[in-house]
Amino acid sequence: MGVLGDSLDKAATSHFTRPIPKTAPAQMRYLVKSEKGTRAVADLLGISQRTVERYLKGQIKHPRPELAARLAAEVRSRWQPRVRDKAKKQAATTGGIIIETRARFGYTAAPGTTDDARIRLITQALPPAYAARLFDAQATGATEQQLRDIAAEGLQEIYFKDRGRRAHDLQVAFTDIDYIELDY
């Protein structure tokens, strides 16, 4: 996924109430339990079923670096789904989402104003409606560009247009993301 989708996933991990399993055998046990079988885990990780069984028995304890990264990512994406869903529901209904980004913002506005894109550092709280749209789009498999469009629309309405109090014809372009962090 792209930077915005990854940032949404990272924000969800801040709500975990228990630490993620650290060792490869513990991570493998968790995946086997959540996926209900060694064959499903083997297919998920691109390894043999026998290799999964060796991790479960403790015969293999240290995976190759690329397998360790895939294993940790799969565990992290499945860890505490109810806690993750509760945090998303709260952000989508009452809390909203905070975006901190350094990116290039360009815009089109009334004649006579400058429309040169420039790098801006923005930290802005977006209302729950935009959080809900971001979560729904991510759940339905939206592309990175679609997620950026939703975030750009939210920043346009809240930050640049000041909730509709100024710059009514302004259209914001959100490009060249240097970094982005989300919190809810």
C-alpha cells in the first residue's frame, strides 16, 4: 500500500492493549491460530507447510530477514482486530483524525492570486466524517490516489477554506508527500 494507507495502519497499532508477539515461533503460533491451519499460513507467507510446522515445534527459531519482515507484517495486520475496530469506530463517529504532513500543496483560485505549489507543514484535525470516509475507502481497497483525494478534500475544507468561511472557489492539489502521520 502507499504512504497514506500505511500511515492509517500505523495509527491503528497505537491503540493496541497488548504487545505483539516478538519471537518467530510465537508469531507463527498466532498466525496458525488466527488462520486456522498451517496450510493457510504457509500459503500466506509463501513457504512450505513443513516449515511452518518446524517453527511451531521450535526446530527453527530465526527466519531469514525477508520472511521475518513478512511474518511480522502479517501478525501486525491481524493483531487485536476488535481493539482496532473500536478505535476506528470512535474516530469515525466522535473523535475525528489528525493529519500531520509535509507535502506540496498547489491550488487554483480566483484570478490574480498565486497558484504556485509549495511545500507546507500542516498539522490539522479533520472531523469524523473524513475519518469515516478514509476508513471506508481503505476497507474497500481504494487506491493510494483515492485516499489522497479524500485527505486533500478534508484539508481543503478545514484548513484552507476554514470550514467554508473563506476562499470558496479554492481547489487544492495534494502532491509530493514528504511524510504523513495520522492519529485518531
